[in-house]
Amino acid sequence: MRIEEAIKQKEFKDPYNKTVVNLLYTNSYIVSNQSSLFKPLGLSPEQYNVLRILRGQNGKPITVSSIQERMLNKMSNASRLVEKLKQKELVIREECPSDRRQVDIMITEKGLEILKVLESAVYGFNRQLVNLTEEETIQLNALLDKLRG
């Protein structure tokens, strides 16, 4: 569906304005659809992002500030997300032995299991949602990388 139809707007000032609106609308579309995938497991897209970051650590601890730097949504409150994941027993949070001011975060076996359960669902979801050929997807990724400079 064209963005004009989706938001019921006849035309845009210029193609740059249309691009920004289109990106914002598409982000919202993806996040709301993703939420329905994670909700049955009691996760938000941001919590899923934290779990993926932790899994990528391969068993090595990481600080909350390092998680924050790597988050897709930089406005997320990583401390609050980690706390919620800790309550669900998906992460552990420990004082760093060498620096008591630092808190180390690691994913638990339960957290890894949730990611494993979601893996094929996310793969299928992404392929269904991104209604493009592989060649078009590669081109879109290159354009988005270029857009961010």
C-alpha cells in the first residue's frame, strides 16, 4: 500500500519529506507486528533486542551501558529492561568482582531457550513482512545504510 493511502494524504511537499514519513510509518508498522510475535512469551521487542545482544556475548558478561549503546532503539531504558528480564529469570545481574560500581549482565539458559523458540518464528515473520525479492532486500539495505551515512 502506498504511504499516501495508508495515512490518507494526497501529496507530500517533496520526496524527502515523503521518505521520512514513510520510514517512520514503516518502523511503526514493523514494531506493532513484531509485538504480536513476542507478546505470547511476555516479551517486548526491546526485551527481545536485549536478549539477542546478550546471546551475542557468547557467555561473556556485559554492562548495562554497553547494552544501551547496542540497542536498536536508543531511547529504551536498558536498566529497566534488564530488571524486567531478571524478574522473568531470563538474565542474571551480578556485581563485577574487579569494580563494585559496575554491574555485569548475562543471559540465562531460560533466556537462550526463549530465543531458540522464537528463532524460526522471527525468520518466517521477517520473510513474510519484507515483501521484496532477495535482490530488492539487498538494495534496500544498501540504501538504508547510505541514508544513515
